[in-house]
Amino acid sequence: MAKRATKVFISYSYADADRPWIRAFVEALRLRGARVWFDESEVKPGEPLAKPMEKGIRGSDVIVAIVTPASMEHPWVFFELGVAMASGKRFVVIVPQGFDPDLLPAPLRRRRVMVQGTPEESAEELLTGSPVLQAT
């Protein structure tokens, strides 16, 4: 029997300058068999975001929040985080290297966060639960 594809919802701030990394991360997840909800491929320009996002969160197995210092300044991120946490689903926070975890809201500080690596490493860690170890 074939394994069911993991459904992943990606949450991020439009203010983040690292969209190329986010797009590459989404592609790396898809190459590993995940079904990814990513606004750029799920919502047409000009369409409202709230309903498609809520549907995407409800239909996902894993909600991923890509959090940066810039994203912490935008209330929309907190809306998505609240919906995601209330869903009771697996919720993973990815932060950039050197990010101060004290900047995260208290409920997020009580979770193991992932530190952003390459898109491929991060996709592998998300789907397997194990960090990719680099050869030295």
C-alpha cells in the first residue's frame, strides 16, 4: 500500500526578503512527495486570502511557520499562528540561524524549532524529524 503524501501548509510574511529560499523549500518538499499549500500556487492574484488559507490549514497535516525578525512585526503572521495552533495539528516553526528564540511568542518557545538550513536540508528534516548532519 502506498504511503499517503504529507500535506504541508506554509505560513510566512510577505515582508520577508528571503522568498527565493521559501520557494526553493516548497519545491524541495514537493520533490520529496509532500503536497504543499503555498499561497503563490494556491491563490490567484486579486483573490481574498483568508478563506483559502483557512481551508489550506484545515486540509494540512503539518503547518510550517517560517519566522524571521521582520515577520514578528506583522499581525497577519499572528493570525495564521493562532489558527494553526488552534487546529491541534503538528506545528513547526523554522527560524533563521542566529534568531533569538526569546522573540517568539511564549507558546512557540515551548516547542522545538527548526533552524533554517538549505532548502533541501530543511525539507528533509521537516519530513523525517531528524536534522541533516553535515560531513566534516
